[in-house]
Amino acid sequence: MKFVKMQGLGNDYIYVDAENESISDPAALARRVSNRNFGIGSDGLILVAQPSPGVSADVRMRMFNADGSEGEMCGNGVRCVAKFAIDRGMATAKPLRVETGRGVLDVDWRRGADGRVASASVSMGEPILAMSRIPAAVPGVDGGAPVVDFALPAAFLGNCDGAWRHESGLELKLTLVSLGNPHAVLYAKDLDAIPLERIGPLFEHHLWFPKRINLHVVAVRSAREVRMRTWERGSGITMACGTGASAVCVAGVLTGRSGPAITAHLPGGDLELEWPGAGKSVRMTGPAVEVFSGEIDESVAACAGKAR
């Protein structure tokens, strides 16, 4: 099975042309190829195909996390989908309309000096703020209300609490935002002092979040600049998260911590985000890079049949 490995700020996925490759169990395939010791190594698998019948789009993307769970959207992934489709002649539209689990998104791509797509700007859609639609079930918050700077109970972190909380300056104030997939945002002063590998799973699997959740810890440098680290559901700590950075932009505006246009510094690089406010779409701009292409041995990709 032919594949392409691509990355957006180090958020790496395996991309497969699902029109020309037979995949009956993409969840199992995602687990196999994502393994960094026995597979290719990635944060997950993304299938690129023709749009669903009746959907006005140029291509369709399905994304699977490293644990095989299917996600609704991936901001870094959708930029790379545009590069995959345009560079390989699957589509030519500009902006490219990509069908995702979030709906159809417009991706305005840009070519580099080599004539291939180098970066893209994505209209991520209007953020979802109503708790029931995120979805979440936070005690004391009405299902139709947003969760903004919600004071977490002292016992929320359980055994994960400790001296690091004071060293990091972590604020136990929760803001929830969905960009088609759910995000929790916390603010702190020293992100490196936070044991993200310990608190990430606690948030991801908490009973408040029926579909699990992505966690982002954020340090505000100025009204136009933030630094963030991410724990992604199903994948763990990642170098970057496009929908997460978009959620951080929204959270900053909602809480007054940052302005409507920011640069988000992630471990893998920078993203430019803009959210004008209620009723408006979030715009995310960043790179899309092809790392290498190849073929997976049949013993790894032993998943016959068509995935649609």
C-alpha cells in the first residue's frame, strides 16, 4: 500500500489515497502505522478520497488517532490534505473545499518556490461554545451555556496535584471550546513545570467529557503572542495541534487574556490564528510539509476491502 508521511509543525500523519488503496479497517491500520517502533511512526492516519455523495466539496478527509479512534477534524492535517490533493492532481480548486467530520472547510493554499504547496490558510468554522455540544457535562453549568474560566474543584487533579502546581503558576480555571472536536484550555506561567504526561490522561478520560477531550496549557506572552503545549486524545503529547491552537485563540478572546489575532508558539513551530468574535469563523495559517513517501509491507497493511 502506497503512503505519504506529512507533517504540519511536527504533527505528523500517514496519508493514503483511499480511492486507489483498499482499506477495510482503518482503525487497525492507524494503530499499526502509527507505532514508532514497529510501524512508520506518526500521530495517526488520514485517508484522502472523493467527497461523499451529495456533499459539495473537492475531497474528503477521515482522520484516525494513533490509538485507532476516529477524530472529527485535524487542523494541521487538513492543511496537509490540501497539499496531498493539489500536488498529486486530485483537485485544483482554490480555495480547496475539504469534507471533514466538522463539515466542509475552505483551505486557501499557497505554492512554494518549487511549485508545490508549502502552506495553507484554513477557515476553521465558527467555534462551538455550548457545553452540551462540545460535548461536556460540567456540574453546575447549564447545557446551553459556555464554560469560560470555570473554577475547577481543588480535588480535580487528585493525585496529580503537587509542588509543580505552584511552580508552574497553573490556574485551575477551565475554558472549553469545540472546533468540531473538543478542547480544554488552562493557563499557567511556566509550561515546562507542568507534568502534561500525568494531567493529560486525567482530563482526556474524565467523566465530564463523554467523547474525551484534548488538553492545552497556555502561557500568555502578550495580547498577540502565546506559548502552548498539547495533550491530544488518542495520541498523547504532540508537537502541534491546529484545532487546539484555534481553540486557544478563542479562549484568549473570551477570557480577555489575548487579542483576536495571535501567534501561537507550539513545540513544532508557529501558527497564525484570528477570531474576530461571535458568529465568525476562526482562521488558521501554517505550513504543510511532505516528509517522505513509500510502500507499506502487506504484513503491516493487511486490511483488504474499501473504506468509505
